[in-house]
Amino acid sequence: MSDYRTVETSPEVWAVIRARHPELVPFSTASFECDMFTSYGFPESDFPVMEARTTWEFSSERPSHRVNEQHRYWLCLPIEQDWETGT
């Protein structure tokens, strides 16, 4: 989406925002093999306010068990638009 940019944030910031704003809803989600990406926003928003990505591997001993799970989090910042020119 071109109307915002992202800034990586910490798990602690992510957790506090999620705890304080239970009204956040998924904006989009994509899941690929061992890779899940979801963006969240307020229902009345035009763009998400935060995003998360989780990656992992499957255990060779227990195929349904995740190993090496990693999480990354971002805040979404709107890009200022010139309303007269539309850019």
C-alpha cells in the first residue's frame, strides 16, 4: 500500500498496543509455507496501524511442531499527501 510506510518496533510495544486496543481488526493476512503476515487496524481506518510477521521451521522429529519461530513487528505511519495535487 502506498499511503503508509513501516517502522520496525519491539514485541513489548506490539503487546501493549494489542492489549490497550482490542478493537483492532485484521486488515489483511497472507500465509505461505512457514511464513505468516498480518496487518491490523481500526475498523474505520483507511490503512493499518501495525503489522506482524512470524516465520518458523517444522521439526524433523515432530512434523507438526514449530521450531526456530521468529516474530517481527512494525508500526504503520501515514505518508503525508498533498490534497491539492493528490500526490
